Amino acid sequence: MALEFTDANFSTEVLASDKLTMIDFWAEWCGPCRAIGPVVEELAKEYEGVVKVGKLNVDHNPQVSLNYGITSIPAILFIKNGQVVDKLVGAQPKANFVKKIEAHK
């Protein structure tokens, strides 16, 4: 199951991690966000123990969204060792996520 990232746990769960972390910035009212939700869950299972995969609700956690300049959702950031190493914006096929994960894990 995908992790839940928040303004409160982002620093410890994401920035302090040495593992590649994929963060899906989403909102309940966003149709494309809901469309990729199952893909995010699949990736969380497939890469468990190798890559951290989680979601951050932009409505409930505005600070992290502001810090990373998230203006369109879904936005997916790939962060490793505290640095953004890649990004996807908009609903994407699973293969695009896999390509980014494999390039940076």
C-alpha cells in the first residue's frame, strides 16, 4: 500500500531517506489523480523495500506543495537523498513511472 506523506512527516519520510521516493501529489476532486491511483498502489507493492511510493494530498498538506511549486496535479516527484531527481505531470501510463523508477533507484 502506498505511504501517506504529509507536511508533518515529509522531512523524515522523504528528505531523510536514502531510498528513491516517488510522491504522487493529488486531491480527491481531481479525476486524473483518481485515474492513476491504482497504478501508484501497484507500484508501491511491486517496489516495496526498494523504492518508497506514497501520496500527498495537496488540499490537506499545502506547505510541501508550495515548497515544490506544485501548480498542476497529478504531479509526481522522484526524490533521492533529499533532491528532486525527476518529475512527471499529468496522468501517465504505468510504463512511464517504471522508466523513471528504474533510471533512479
